[in-house]
Amino acid sequence: MANFANTTKPTPFGFFDNDTEFQTEADNVVTFIKRKLGDDVLSVELTQKQIWASLEESALEFSSILNQYQAKSQLVQFLGMPTTGSDGTMSGSEGKYPRENLDFLTRFAEPYASEAGIGGSYNMMSGSIQLVKGQQDYDIYKELKDSDGNQIVSSSFNGTAGRSPRTKLKISEVFHFNPQAAYRFFDTTSAINYLNNEFSFESFTPETIFYVLPVFEDILRAGQLDVSNRVRRSNYSYKVIGTKIRIFPKPSGENPRKLWIRVKSFSDPLNPDYHDDTIKGVSNLSDIPFGELEYSNINSIGKQWIRQYSLATSKEMLGLIRSKFSNIPVPGSDLTLNGGELVSQGREDKSGLITQLKEMLETMTYDKLMETAATRAEFVNKQLRYVPMPNGWAIFTG
């Protein structure tokens, strides 16, 4: 009888054919399965290659289930990384314990940072509108221009190299506001501060007197002045409707200044304003670079599961073979084969083994391990409360 190593194409896919431990296991599993199926009493209609195919299928099934649960625990750590390993195949990350990172959380928070104007993946553009005396309404798309006098919506600053400018703009900030209210009482040239100083009232003229006061005093005073400006004076404000921006108060003077505005284009999730290879990286379970586990790295627990699954697969296969001939005529009677029973038993055994493995792995996901560790720490803390301490004090070491 030829052994595994000397057989040409012994398994359908050949994933483990060069693994010396798999080669030894393959020869042994033939004896194991045939004896379990009663070959010593009645010949088992299975060839070596069929049993080896069952062994390969079992190892692949075990590898797939473990990779699924590894991905369940660590998918967020792999998101965005290359989908292929150093050898160009979708493998190389299986059976490893990657370092934790916060890339998923920071990427998830980028839109919020972008809205707040403190980060994100899309550039902002600054431009100006030349104000005209007596005119309040201006078209952002036509009159907002860059430093060279080009319209922002069609300038080279809008979009990235190699792509046409984005046509939809969003205003992020309008630099049109009255001076900070705090300047009114911190201003060294304020006539009010000089008068306050002369009459021994509180003042903030650094050249004469400076009072050390709590910060809330500054906040309350600034708030009072700001509300006063809003109610009693023509306040600096603006309103955006469609493509137009209306500013208040109405520009006056012969040579009004420019109105500076910071805008950004609406986001394209697949085309940020910088080259980002992570967009084409790992995005879901189907493209994590997990290959088959090396058979030589599987411990005795896993190998025993593979043997039992190989037996169940072989049992199902034998049942299918025998089901082709339900009855065999013999002298004086018919011999009934147990094909249907074997198929049923084999499928039931396979289902039970998969369920057992998944239930065990469900308790070993990283989230469950953290819960278990936290529960254990809580129970240890409760137990230590009942440990007697001599004279009310004790030091434990070790």
C-alpha cells in the first residue's frame, strides 16, 4: 500500500501536501478511519485518496472556523491594511496576535473633527469677496476668489491633482465679526479705563493699575458687553441662502474691505485630498489576509478535532457510496446496505463537532476574555474582603 508522501496528487487542493506532520498524520488516519468503520470485519469501500481528501477538508474547516473567530476579535485592527502578504497572496496574518490600535476610532471620528475645523481628510480653501458699498448680497460661486483672482470653485486649490475640481462648496468659517468684547476693558487706550482709574474704580490699564481678579469676572464682563453690542448696536453677522451670502451691517465707506471666507468641498469617501492606500485595504471579513493554518502549528486539541471530523466526513462519504446500491442480491436473499444510516450519522457528527468548536471559541473571543478577566477580578476582590487581617492591618507579598 502506497503511503502519502509517495502518492501523486494525494489530496484535491494540496494545501498541506508538503507538511511532514500532515504526511505522517495522513497515513495514520487511514488506519484510524477504516478500523472505526469496521474494516477488519467488513471491507470499507473507501480509497486512500478519499480518506486523505476528508483529512484535508477537516483541516481546512478547522482553519476556516478559527480564522472567522480571530477576525471577529481583531477585525478593527486589520481594517485598511494591505489585503495581501509579502508573498503576494492573501495570507500571512493567520495565527498571529496583532497589537491593538485606535485607527478605526480615529478614522470614525474624522468627520466630526472636519466639521469642527480641527482635522479631517479634506482640505479647506480660503478666499475673499470684494465688498461693494451698499451691497449686502454676494454669490459665493462667482465672487469668492483666491489670491490670484480666480474663482475658488474652479481654481487649482479645489480638488487634488489629476481630478477635476469639485463643484459643490460648503462654508466653514466667515471672518466677519466685531472685535472681542474683552478688548473693550483690556484696551490700554480706552477712555473709560482712564476715567475709572482717576475715580479709583476697577480698571485694567496696565500702565497705571492692574487688579488681580478671578477669571469668571472677565467672562461675565465680556458676556455683558457682547450682549449689549448685539442688542443695542448693528451687529456683525451673515446669512447663507443657496449660493448667496448676505452680510450685516451693510458695507459703508468709499473703499470697503474684503470679506474673507473659508470653504471646503463636500466629501468624497473614496477620494480624500491625500493619497490613501487604506481605502483599498482590508474592509471586511472576505479580504483579511488570512490563509490556512499550518498543520504543524496546530496543537493536540485541534488535531483531535480534525481526526473526529475526518471520521464523520468519511462516514458520510461511505454512506453515499453504499446508497448507490441499497440492496445487493445474494444466494437465497438480498443484502441491505446501511448507506442512508451512515449519511445521517456522518452529517449529525459533523454538525455536532462544528457546534462544539464554535461554542468553545465564542467564549474565547477577546471581548469575552476581557469580560471574564473583569469578573474574576471582581470575585477576587470580594473574596479578599473575608480574609482575616491581624490587628486590622496586613501586608501581603508574593
